[in-house]
Amino acid sequence: ERSVVEGKFLESIGSVYARQGRHADALAWYQKAHWIYRKTLGAESADAGGVICKSAGALQGQGEVDEAIAKYEEGLAIRRRALGDEHPDVALTLYNFGVCK
């Protein structure tokens, strides 16, 4: 059975690819992590929202700005519901969203 730890591991692999500028590879790993988070923690979990935001960053890196904006909106909404408006992760998402726009 899939576990949250496996999701974190896959997300970390995606982050390594993102730092290398390999955004398509990063996006693939983020999508796998998101699937695991949805199955283990639920679609409305902070981790699911966070990896959606990382996917937005990968899309932005590929020049897919409209798709990235949609992902940032989705991830931000989930993070706000899961963490509240005052959480630092929500603030970081708002910043990254603003940079993307």
C-alpha cells in the first residue's frame, strides 16, 4: 500500500529535477506524489495542495503560464482550507502566484 513517506520521496525527486531546470520531469514526479497524497491524506490535505503548487512552478518553468496560474489557484485554495490564511505556506504560495502572474 502507498504511504505518505513514498509521496514525500517522489515529491523530493521532483524538486531535484525542478532545481536542475528539468521541469517536465519534475512535473511527472509531482503528479505521482499528488496521486499518493490524494489516496493517503485526501484531496484537501495541505500536502496535496503543496504539490499542486510545485506542479504550477514546473509548468511556469516550461512557459505554460495560463496552466500554471490555474494550478496555483487550485493549490492555494486547498492550502487555505487546510492551513488557514495566516500560515507561512499560504503566504509563499501567494508570493509565487504573484510572480507567475
